[in-house]
Amino acid sequence: MNVLWPVQLQPDVNAIATPPAPRRVRDLPGDFAIWIFIYAELLVFGVFFLAYAFARAGNVELFNEHQQFLDRTTGAVNTLVLITSSLFAVRAVEAIRRGAAASCSRWLAMAVMSGGVFVVLKLIEFADKQEQGITLSTNTFYMFYLSLTFFHFMHVLMGMVILSAVAVKAYRGAYSASRHTGVETGASYWHMVDLVWIVLFPLVYVMH
């Protein structure tokens, strides 16, 4: 009598479960070089903010006295303007990812116009301080106030130039749903400009 032994199943080397591939971390939007620049700029602003905090800690009465002469209403309006402009930049990126280049260009144009509103309000503010005879050498507070706000002001102008160039290229059909790194690059820089102001405004205009 033949005895039938249970069949020994051999593992199939080809069927051995392999560990799942690690999840791919989403790439940063835009060109990688812009992020190096953004991190460098944030570092510079961070040093400025720390220096301001240390100077304020040693001259609290002086800073509080002159801080009250700043136009907080205009500063608050500019905050809303930049936040709104960043929203426009977000919509521009969403549009080009759908392949809507014309819509992308319009959203970018609106972001640039919002930046223009910020620039006009800041120029009025700077002119007012100039009429009062306030300069970098007036006192420590105004030295920081003028340095920080003007440095940020120049970044706003640069951001407007970048977004304007991207808007023109989008209008001419240079970007598409599969090729829109330039739009993301410009929007990323503009968000950095917005972020810096969101920190700068309460720090210099509001906090006591």
C-alpha cells in the first residue's frame, strides 16, 4: 500500500513579499534653486528680527514711545493686501495645473496689482516719515523700522517683477498642465514675501 505523503509546498522565491517601497515625498513646488534663495532670505530676515528683539529689550521705553506714531491702520491694510495677493498666486498655480494658462495669467496680474497697492501705501508712509525729518539716525527704533520695512519693500518690488514676467509667459502659452515650474517658482517667492510681512507687521507695529 502506497502511502501518500502530504505535498510539501516550497515557497516561491518570486512570490516572496517584498517590503513596500517608501512613500515618495512630494517635491517642493517650483525650481529647487528658488528654495535655496528663500531659505537664505528668511535667514537674513530672521537675524534682523532677532537684532530688533534684543535692541528692544534694552530700550523698551524708547521703542514703545515711537512705535505709537506708526500708522497701524495702513500696516493692517497692507497685511490684508499681501494675504489676498498670495491667494491670487495660489489660484494662478491651481489654474495652470489644470492647463488654464489664460486664467493663470489673470490671477498673476491680480497678484501684481495687489502688490502695487502695497507699494503705494508704503511710499505714502515713507514720505510721511521723511516730511517729519525721520531718518535712520533719528534713534534706534526708527533705524530698525526703516531698515526692515525698506528691505521688505525691495523684496515686494522684486516679487512684482517676477510675477509680471511669469504672467506674460503664461499669457503667451509658455506654461501648461505638465510644464509649469516657472509659475510655482514665482508663487513660492511671493509667499515668502507675504510670510515675512506677517511677522514684521506685528513685531514692529503692534507688539509692546
